Amino acid sequence: MYRNTMRCSEEDYYALVCAVERYLNIADDPDWKIICAIIGIEEEEDV
């Protein structure tokens, strides 16, 4: 899972993720490394 490192609400954050997916036209198979780089999120490691 990914965590919000931006200063916005969770609703705005996930709306942005969806917008990025739509923009890149990869909603069915998103490349999270690219999305993370664009919107500044970090992958949480499962402990």
C-alpha cells in the first residue's frame, strides 16, 4: 500500500492518483514507480 506524504486530504490524494492514472492511460496496469515519482508518495514496507 502507499501512504500520503503530501499535505492534502486523503480524498484529494486518491483523486490525484486516479487523475494521474487516467492521464497516463494506465488505470488497468499502473506503473506505480512512475506515479510515485510524479506525485511524491512512498511505498510502505510490509512488516
